[in-house]
Amino acid sequence: MTERVDGLVAAKEGMDQDQFAFDGDDLDDLRARAADPSRADCVRAIEILAPVVASDALGAAAPLVQSSDSHVAAAALSAVVPAGEDAVPLLLEGATAPDPLIALAAWRALQQAAHSSALESLAGAAQQTVAEAQEQAAFAQAVIAYRAGVAGFELPDPDPSLLLELDRSGDVLAIETSAVRDGDFALLAGLSSSERYLLSAEASATTTLTCAGRDMLLALDSEVRDQVPDTLLQSPSLLALVGLLDPFHSTCGVGLLILTRPDGAGGVRVTVHDTGHQLIYAGGGSVADGAVFLTVQAVARAGAFPVALSATVTGAGLELTEALSAAQVPEGTPKLNAQVDVDDLPIL
């Protein structure tokens, strides 16, 4: 066993790409750990191996996907996301598994790794997936289509009655914005392309948001930004994502996806979802003088905080012009399930 692999397997922090300069001994060690399902670090080794030697990682993960332990199978499917498109055949196998936990994990991985060329295969798999994973399957196909600018998978707007109005006379928090710090952006940039939902990340297109002491990264897709407003008016798009930083700023994971589509009348519609397909915010925008002006509100759901968010998107990036959040969940809002960790829910 090598010291480098010991450190990577044990680390809870994101993995700097510089750490992937493996020598032959390191790779042999990783392969051995990944191929031994009796090891506690087997799945972790697969995850580390996936962006380095995808075929070896996928070969090690395949028997785990057939495991009688659905948690092991689901973890293996999640671990191969950094292998990118190479992982799609194995993920499609998981997507049609009879166990909902496995199917859901497969669809969530597919929405990260698959390209639009796989949409036909995904449509076939969606017809065979279990009922509990149907909504995730539909969302996964939409995410893949949106980021490729493919029409035909548009997500619906919520009923207007479900949009929560912010009481500005009540207890309101300002969502602060600031330039992204190098270390924080490195956590986002250090994710594999698939873990970033194939979003093109640049520091110049990324902003730090702080609300109630929680730091998040609003990352605009730099390729979309460079062609605003045409990209938003011509086809659906994955405009941006929100990365959630842990309190110690040692990890960053994707928490929200910001999707847009043309409204057919010279403007755009916006929906913001968590990665589990739940609709969190919705709104729309207009276009004038080469800029896109967006406004979104929170959608009524368990634990929802009303917000007032307005932004301007130009070739220079995205600027929040108003960013307010209620300090408390209003009376009458559905209550959170006791098993839900409120700290994991961004209130942006």
C-alpha cells in the first residue's frame, strides 16, 4: 500500500487534481483496493480511480452494482460519476434495477455524466425504471437536454399560487455577495467535469453568496455567459449551479441547478431545482440592450423560506440586484419531515 493512496482514501476533503499524479505503485494499490469488495475503502478507491483509469474503476464497480446490498450498489453507481460518459452503460444498468434506491442513484449519476447523445437510450431506460424513480428519470433527461440546448424536455412552471411572497416589512435577511476566493473556487474547479454537471467553471463567472452565515458559490456557465442573451433566447440552458461549501470551506458539493428556457415571447423562464429534482425557486425574465433581467421567488414546499431574488445576466457575468430572504419559515408552510437535516437545505 502506498502513502499517497492511504491519504486520498482517508481524506474527507475534495481531491486536488495535483494529487492524481500517480506512479505505478499508486495505481496498483488503487486497483487492488477497488477490486476487493471486502475492503471498507473499496468504493472510495473506485471513486478516486474513476477519473484516472475509468475502465478499471468501472470494472471494479460492475459487480457491486449487482450486490444484494442496495446501499453498496447505489454507492458504487455514485462513485463512477467522475468516469464521465464511459460510465453511462453501467449507470443505465442501474437505472432499470428493481430496487428504488439503486435506480434513483443511477439517474442522479446519469444527469451528471451523460451527454445528449445518450438521450435516446435514457428514454428507453426511463420506460423500464421503477415508479419511485420516474420523476428523477424525467428530471435527469431534462438536465441533460437543457445543458446541450436540446428542446423537447422543458420543465413546467409551478402554479403561480405556489410562489411565496416575501414580506419585506417582516424579519428579512440580506443575501450578501462578494468576489469568490481562490481557495473556494479551487474546491469547485477541483470537482470532475461530471461532478460539476459538465458546467464550464471560471472564477470570473463565479460569485460567493452568504446568507445566515452559510457560504455558497453561484457559478454561471462561462460558455453560456459568453453568448448571452442569444443562448437563453434560442434554446434551454443550464445557466448556473449553486455550490454548497461546508462550514470549514474544505469541500464543495453541487446543491442547486439553475435552468432556463425561452418563453416564446422574447423572454425566458427560470426554474431552480435541487439535484433530487425538487423545484425550489421559479420565475422569469426579460431581455433588453443585450442583458437578461431575471426575477425568481421561492416555491411553497416543506421548510421553504420566501425570497426576493433579482439578477442581471450579461456577457460580463451575473449580478444580483436584489437578494433578500425571510429569516423564518412563514406560518402555514408545510413542516419538514423529522428526518430532514435543515442545515443541508440552502435558503438562498
